[in-house]
Amino acid sequence: MWNGLVDFSHGIFHEPRFYGQSYNTMLEALLAVPFYKFGIPVYKALPLITSILTLLPYLLISIIVFNKRQFYLSIVILTIPLLLPTEYALITSLSRGFVTGIFVTTLGMVSIYSPKKKKSFFFFGLFMVLGFSVNANSVIISLPFLLYLFLLNYKNKYFYLFTGLGILISASLHFWVNSFYLNHPAYNFHKISLFFSFNQLISNLSRIDKHLNYVTPIFWKQGFIILILFLIVAIFFLIKKKFVQGLAFFSIPFIILFTLGLNKIDNGVDSIFFSYSRMYLGLPVLIAFCLSLFKTNSKLLIIYFIIPLIFVSFKTANLQSSIIRNVNPNKYHVIAVAKVANVISTCKTINSVCINNNVDIVIVVDSFYYDFIDYGCSACVNDFPNTLRPVYERRTWRLLEDENRVYKNILLIDNKHSLSKQSLITLKNTELGYIIINNKLKTMDLLKKLNIKVRAYK
């Protein structure tokens, strides 16, 4: 994402989605360009944008409720993030496309407050599919309210016409974007397959808390309670004979349970960097939408505000220990985890070596900092040389650019020093790897000669 931000700031757009895959986007990088242009470094601009996108749905819903003269309820909606565990704040500050689909879908979800208007149908259909295209975890909030609008308007032909028109436009854009990867299959390197399994559903039911703990207000260790909360709300509306709201809310637990049978849902670990909960980040927003359909401006809600005050105090007191526990480098995170300061220090060290040896390209063969060097260094250090990670390079265009290019001086980062030293000069005073001086071979020919694996790129 750092790399994408720098590319976008120079007007360079290599592919429409997250580099190296046909799903997710780099919307956060695009929106962070103005901040970067004003001199805010990538590692601050991106989490700032991600956090803003996370909080905007709550603010938007709160404003709508406030305009309906329900002041106290609007404040209650704003406090929802305060009732969530620290892990929610950490996950939703990671610029990895986790929250963008939810944000985009929310732009259409405001249509539920004018559920009989043609433009409401159109914008709901438009942003529902756009949000899904940006990140499929948005369906958690869009599907229940699609049912809500349907139940209110199933006899209204304009509902089908204008919702269908919105869906058609956004679906056309979705398939046009995806056609890039059909025409350039090598760019879809990090692939996923999606399927449903009853065995997986049963297995995940026994450990449902690991998926829902970080997105459940108040009950941070009993995530399953969020299902019960939605059922209680549904029963409340059914008792009040508000069957449309009741049925819509009643569908939510079953939608959640269905997703537990999808293989992608189980693709995670107990880490904020690759959390199971990233698939359910829309649930707190869904709670906000549910609350907004209540009609109350009771001053008794003032008593409620003691609760978020207690939770904020507790989280503040334990903030540092929570962060240390969650970013512990000894914990299994799937991806590499390091302090930004250490990454920048490593990049500056490598750049200094490159300057002193007139290095034209840095090839990452083996290093704990592989992705940090390959994608991050050029985003943090000015005039950093070209980089390449042959075995798992997400930037397909870099492999194509370098295929027949001859780099004179090359730094091969190989922390394990596993490469043959034949025709290589060991880099003095560092443990980075090797430098090749006065190379005459094309990049791919050189990699082949050194037995460095290169992923398929054509």
C-alpha cells in the first residue's frame, strides 16, 4: 500500500486492484495522495485515511439520526467504537483494504432512511455492488437491508427497476475492472478460491468467538453474544408488529452463520495483522444502522453514557500493554511484522551501501524484511534503487520491465548467504549478501544462472 501511494502520487496506475491480485483495492492509497503531497510520510498518511474511513459510517449515521431530532440516540451511535476492544482500533488502522468496502456500502445504505424513493433504490443498488467489489466483507451490512427494502417494496415495480439499474451500472464497472485480470492473467498472482463447506461451518461454530470477539461491543470475550443481540432486536420489532424490521434483523444471525462455512472466512490467525475478525468489521456498523431505526429521544439515555466512559477508561489504562501484546514479534502473524523505525533504518542502511557501490537494483533473495525492502524502501527513502523479489513479486510489471534489462551493479540481499559465491564479490562490512560488479547478463539470465527462482509472469 505504501508503494501504491507513491505510484498514485506520480499519476502511475499499473493495475486496478491491490497489486498482484484480482480482489480488494488500494483505495486507501488513492485517498491518501493529498496528505502525502503535503509532506506526511506514507506510514502516517495511510493509517490516518484508514481510521477516517472506519469512523465515517458512524458519523454519517449519527448525523442522519441527529437531523431526525434524536440527539441522545445520535450520541449513542457515536459511542459504538468506544465499546469495542482495542484490537478493533488496531485492525481498522491497518491500511490493507479491510474497511473500504464497508465505507463505500455505507454511502448507499443511507437510502434506507428514504425507503420509498426511486433515487434511494438506485443508490442502494449502486453502492451495494461497488462496496462488494471493493471488499466482499461489506455484504454483512448490505444483505440484511436489501431484504429490508425488498419487504417494504416488493409490490413496487420501481424498486426492481431502479435498484436493478444501480446494480447493472456498478456490476458493469466491476466486470470491466476484473476484465483486466482476464486479459492479463499474470497480474493475478495471489489467487483465491471461494467455496462453501458444511464441515467447515460446523467446525467454525465451535470456535465462533475467534471470529466475533473483536467486533462485539462490551462482550469482548463472548463474541457469540452479538448473534443473540440481533435476535433480541428482531424479536422486539416483531412484538411491536414491525414485521419488516423484525424479519430484516432476524436474517442477520443466519447470514453470519452462513459465512462461517466459507473457506476464506477461516483464512486467518489470532493476530491483528491477519485477524479472523477482519471479515466481520461491518458488524459494529450494522449495529449503528439497527439503532438508527429506533425512535427515541429519551433523556434516560444519559445514564447509558456511563458505560462508554468506563470502557474508554479501562482501554486507556491498558492501551500500552494491549499494543505490546498484539504486535509482539514472537507471536505468529503470518506476515512479517516490524517497527516502522526499524524498517526505515534498514532501508537507509541498504541505500547507503547502494550509493557507495553504485548499485542499480536491489534483488531480495532471502530476508526477514523481504516485502519491506521490495515495496517499502522506495516509499520511505528518496532515490532508492529499483527493487525486485523474484520468487514472490506482486508487481508483475517489474518482472516484465527487467526481463531483458542489464543492470551493471547489483545488490543481492541474501541473509542466509545461500547463493553460490562463484563470480560474486562478498559485500564488505555488512551481512546483507552480495554485490555483482560489472554485470553483463540480462536480469532473467542472471537469475537463472544463480538458480534464483522466479515466479511465472507471462
